[in-house]
Amino acid sequence: MDYTIQLEKIQQAVGILQEKNVDLWLTFVRETEHNADPALPLICPVNVTWHTALIITKSGYKVAIAGRYEIVNFERMGCWDECIKYDQSIQPALVEVLDRLAPQQIAVNYSESDTAADGLSHGMYLTLQRYLAGKPYQLISADGILNSLRGRKTPAEIARIRAAVALTDDIIGRITKYLKPGLSELEIANYVHGEYAKEGVIPSWDTAYCPTVTIGPDSPQGHVSPSAQYITAPGQTVRIDQGVVLNDYISDIQRVWYLQPAGETSIPQPVQHAFDSVRGAIMAAWDVLKPGVQGAVVDDAARNFIVAAGYPEYQHAVGHHIGRTVHDGSTLLGPRWERYGQTPFGIVEAGNCFTLELGVHVPGYGLVSLEEDVLVTENGNEWLGQPQTEIIVVKV
């Protein structure tokens, strides 16, 4: 089994604990096949059954406590300073280790704002409180630790995201050759699923609406399953939002096509203006996206640009993290809305991989929407794939 990602992330976690001056981070899980903690795959390559405690300290000392029949999985990783097995209850071993390490604060995986840092179930939290009753340890949220751990992609993570994006770019080229009048959204989606199957990959999100296909002016927008009702026709746009999971990491890209009628030699002005405005808004976000900037400030740049171009505000964030999942938690490039909690107030960091996305509806033609995947570096941003700089024209 390849432990590259987990070994990188565990070492990274130690540095983050030191940086944030938190004594100890505890991931406390059980039966993760159906009650998964999003943080677990970062530091453990397998699911677990019995109560399991993974302890990482700012001193660099690391302890795995797991059931008798699962402890070997942690021993094989070769990075845990102690691997402790138990049979009847994890409590004695867990309390003994914590008493020996004597942390003042224990960061555990709960968060009001970040779903990717909110993996500790209420029942497990109550169990932990019962185990530690009378102890002096303070349980605090690990969302600050997980924001950086999940957000700062390691070299191996970035390489996997790039590979997923490259495959998606290739599939986009295949879609261009496939598109023609008379295809339904459902037919296009089934074609894309067939290409995924050829490559041995799965969609980045729910199969029912990855890809999301939007044809013409009447197709509903959003996280909507493709329909047999809407059919490609000359003079309309086709927008596809899709991504693949490759080696556990994902892509998330939107592209827009224009089906150009015979005899038409240029793209209609309303469609071209929409594309230029959407592209301009993405570039406005790109220009301010850098380490140290608050997520909401990036969204402000895109939102102000698209409104100045004469379009209404988009009702979502301009960007989100990508990684092991399509919405990978951590800082959001989004507006300061209550539904997003504290995530828009997070700070962009080097190593973050974001989408930049928005779209506008053009009456009579359809949705014009783009989504690009981007890596934030210390010295400037990098596109993770080939950005769309002009409308893809399909002559019909």
C-alpha cells in the first residue's frame, strides 16, 4: 500500500501544531465505513471498525491506538512512535497515553463552519468527555489545524490533482468532437460517463449530476440531474460542469460551447459579452488571489466585476478548495453570508488549490459559465490545467 500522502500529511500536521501552538491533535473514530471523519484519510489509508485514537503532538510524538485486529495497519505505516492495541475498551490505553503526554489542550475534529473539519460525531464527543471526566485537558476545535492541513497541499497531492485535471481536459476535447444538434442533456451525460468508464475513473461528485449539463435558455441551473427534455440546437450554448476522481484526488471544471448555425461567422454579441465578463471576473479574482488574503476579498473582486459588467450577483462563492473531495473544506472564496459561517474569513495560503467559477444567463441562448482549477504559490498562481480563454465553437 502507498502511504506517501499520509506520511506527508502527518509530518505537515506536526509543523502546523507547532505553528499554532496546540499541544495535541486527536482524531477519534469508529465504524468509518458509514460514519466517516473527513480528516481520517489524510493520516490513515484505511477505514477502521473499533474505536480508534490517532494522536499527533507538537513535539512530533505520534501514537495510534486501535483494536487488536486493526493495529497492524498502523504498524505497517512505519511512522507512529507507538502502536497500542486493545480488546475490550480503548479507554484505559487512551487515558494512560494522554496522562503521560499531559497536554493542556486537545484539538478534536468539530467545527461550526467547516464541514471537512467536523468529523467527530456527537456520540463520540460524549464518549470522549466521559472517558476524560475529571481530567484537566481542554477540548478545543481542530478546525484551525485542519484548515491548514487540508488546505496546504503537499507535492504528492498537487501532482495527483494535476493528473485529474489533465484527464478532464482531455475528456473536454472528446466532448467537443461529440457535440452536435439533437443531443439531449441525458445523452451527453451518458457519453461522458462512458468516457469515465474507459479511463477507469468515477465522477468527482454524485453520479446523478456529474456531469451537470445545461442546454439552451430554458434548462434549470444548479446541482441538477441532466434531462432528456432539453435538446441541443443551433444558436444555443452548452455548458458542462464535471470532474473525475483519479488516485483519490479530483478535478472540477466547467466549459461552455456555442453551436454555431450554418452561415453564421461570429458569436452573437450577447454571448460574447457574457463570456468576456465571466472570464474577466475570474481574472479579477485571480489577480487578488495570493497568500495572506482573506477569502471574501477574492470573492469581492469577482462579484464587483460581474455586477459592473451589467449582470446580477451570482448566488454562491466564486471559489472553493479541491483535493480529496470536490468541496474540500478550509477557506472559502465566498461572500460574508451567514450560511458560510467563518469560512470566507479564512486566509489563503501557499499550496491551496481552488476553483474559480461563476456564470451568467443569456436570454435566448443559455448559460455562459466557466470554472478553472488553480494552485496558489508563494510567488504567484498557476493554472492546474488549460484555462478556457474563448468560447468553444461547434459549427453545425
